[in-house]
Amino acid sequence: MPLTPDELKAAREELVRLDPALERAHAQTPVFDWRRGDRGFLGLFRMIVDQQVSLASAASVWARLQAGLGEITPETLLAHDLESLKGMGLSRQKATYGQGIARAQLDGTVDLNHLSTLDDEAAIAALVSLKGVGLWTAEAYLLICDGRTDVFPGGDIALQEAIKWADRLEHRPDTKAAYARAEIWRPHRAAASHLLWAWYGGVKKGQIVLDDSLK
């Protein structure tokens, strides 16, 4: 389950104790809530829709889907052909992925509603078995939509950049290095992800100013 505000505060403090390199991120980042998304088909399909487009574009496509489908469910998505879904703003590829996930949900191949009964490793394996769902999507879904507290999407560019700032590195770590770096944050890797995302977002929005040595 996602951490409550008090639990998230305690996790941030514990992360700084475990890894003093996070002190700067913790000190510069105001209080924030756990980032949350819908569980099940709706949450995973929304992640697919949102990928590789701007937030504004993703919101526009989602609104068109809601208008065209009414309630967005596996059944309503499968009731429309690919051309109809393209007319609602989806690319053919994303429409195909979405319908594949919908079929898997309905036939029980991957039951997203009961994914929480699986441990992290098994849940990730189930998710990446779905066409269009890569490792980053699987990990991000478990962290944001399933509320798991020790998941870290090491392939996330924003997290890699924030690690670079925290460790004062010359170059951004690659995915393998990011996973290795996150080991010290167990069992709070999801809280670390949220902290680094919030820090990165604050910097990019101009709300947080990095000193020159971190740029």
C-alpha cells in the first residue's frame, strides 16, 4: 500500500540516515504526497497512453477516449476496432497494445486486479509478458498504481539524472549502475524514487536551484 504522509516523512528521514548523499535532495524538496494512479487495467492502459508524449497531449487523448468509450474498460476497448480507436487519438500501436492487455485481463492470462497477490519479481514478470509493457512500465506501475514500497525503476532518465546530482557525478549513470546505486535504499526504494522525482521536477520547474557543481 502507498505510504501515508507520516510514513513517507519517516522513510525520507531513514533514507538520509542510510545514504547521506540524499541529504541535499531531502533538504531542498518540500513535503509531497505519494504519486498514485489507478490500479488494474485502467492504470496500466493509462501508462501506455501517456508514454512518449507530452502531458498535455496525453491528457487530450485520454479525454477523447473517455468521450468515445464512456467508461474505459477492457470490454469497451475491445468493442471498438483499431480505426475507431485511432479516431479517438490513439496510435495504432498503442491501440493494439491496449487491446492485447484487455484480452489478457478478460481471459485471465494476466489478472491485473489480483496482481498484489504476487511478489515484486513475479508481478514484474507477469506485466512484461504483455506486449507493449517493458521493464520501466512494469516497475512504474507497481510503484505508482499498486503502491509497492520497495520498487525502483532504474531505467528512468529523471531518476538517473537526480542520482548524478546527488552523487556529484560527471555523467548520468546508466540503468545497471542506477539499480546498483539504489540497493542501499532498500526497503525504501519507492520512497527514494518519489524523492528523486520530486527533486528533479522542482529543478526543472525552476522551483529548486542546484549549485553550480551539480549542473
